[in-house]
Amino acid sequence: MPRHAALAVKVENLPQARPQWGVDKADIVFEEPVEGAITRFIAVYDCSGASRIEPVRSGRFDDPGILEPLGKVLFAYAGAIQPVVNEVDSPHSLLQDVGIFKAPNAYSRDPDRYAPHNLVTSTSALYAAARALGYSEKQPHAIFSYGPPSPGGTPASQVNITSPLDITTWTWHRSTGLWYRSYSDTGPAIQGDGRQLAFSNVVVMLVHNDETPWIEDPTGTHEYVMNLKGSGAAWVFRDGRQYFGHWERPLLEDPAVFVEQNGTKIRLAPGTTWEEFVPVGGTGPVTTWTGSVSVKP
């Protein structure tokens, strides 16, 4: 096992950001809803590294709450509105800031893309920056329970997650034991290295998404924050099967626990995990968006 802190990097997911680099090397990816019916990724690296991660983009209010169960985490991002930066750098935060303003030498610009979709970094550059800044190298806490599948579950060959802008599809390949990602608008999620995004587990959590008072961009769009405490519907997809139930997370410092409808705790397959947060309502004006999930056996 590596003896260093986990590294979380914010990565863009607009069509202009594709193909991304380095997301396929992450151990865990969290996909969070943000303003304008789009999503962003938090790619978490621990057991493996990436020589190129692109494009790095800005932070959001949800990032500390998503990452808190991991413990002290290095957080790489391309800045944010000031209230978010204040939260990242606050005394109670577990995020260790290796963003572009704290560690500018860890980043460069891709000359073949236009800003802001061209900020590049790597795990080695970010770990070097963290050492120079004197950050903790404590290993992350485990946030998932792994093991053999429970007797429950039903066959699943494809998962479709619908947003107002796109349909993201995960398709099971028995030959590799992985779920492969694609988009309705741009096709297979191919990375810059030619590899399609594929993960051992796909976890889907339905969450409420509430408006904050903070304006994110010149259009006047407000940032949103997910309610990550409590419970909600959830699916775990592994080994070509779906396990449906709910997630439970009484405190932000605790990882979510996934439980089938009969009360059995759901274990994940050993390997990599992609976790989707899908908004199903909340407070705010018409800019609040709602997603949906459908499964093919």
C-alpha cells in the first residue's frame, strides 16, 4: 500500500473538456452535479498515479463534504469563488490545498486547447508540491466495504443516468469484469490515452440539491450544495448485477453505507469505483435540475 495521502483532483466534464486525461487512472471518481445541469469529477488517486491529468477545473461547496470521510486529503483545483476557497482553507477543513494558487509550479497549460479547458497537472507534481508545503502524508481512511457479492441482486447489463443535457451510460463487459462509460452526445468516454473509462463498480446515490446564496459566474447562476447527510435511494452495480436499496450517512465525517431493501449491507467488488450523485429535487429557482436512473437487465 502507498504511504502517502490520497490526492483528489477536480476535472471538468463539459464536451469541450473531452478527451480528458488521467481520469482512467483514478481509484475512485465522484461525479457531482453543479450549476447549469452539468457535472464535474473529483478523481481520487491513491494506489496508482497519472502522468497527465487534464483539464483541472474549479472547486465547489460540495467538495469538502464529499471527501471528508477519506480524512486528510490533498486537493487540487483551479481556484473557486472566494467562499469556497475560504471553506477549503478553513481550520476545520480536512482538505490540504494544492490548487493552482497554492502550488502554481505543479500546473501547466496545454497549448493545443484554449483556456479554461487546458490546465494540466500530474500526481507526481502535486505530491512534490504537497511535500514542499509540509502537508500531512497520512494514508486515507477506507470508505467502501469490499467482498463477495451478497445472494441478492438482479442482472444488469446497462445503466442510464439522464440529465437535462445528456444521458450517461454504463455498459457491463463480462470479458473484462468492468463497466464502460459513454455519452449520448459524444459516444464512448475515451481518454486522451485512447482508453475508455471503465470501472469495477458504479454506485448511484439520489440526493437533494439545494441552492446556496453564492453566485458562481457572470450569468448570475448560484452554486448548489447536496444534502449528503441522512439517507436516500441508491444502487450498487457490480459483476453485471444491480443491488438496489438506500444509502445512509448520519454524519459528514462518516462514509455512506449502502443497504439493500432487505437490510443486507452491500459490498463492492475489489477494484475501482465510480460514484454518481444524481439530484432528485431541492430548493432553488428553475436552474435546479433533476436526473433519473434506468437499468436494463
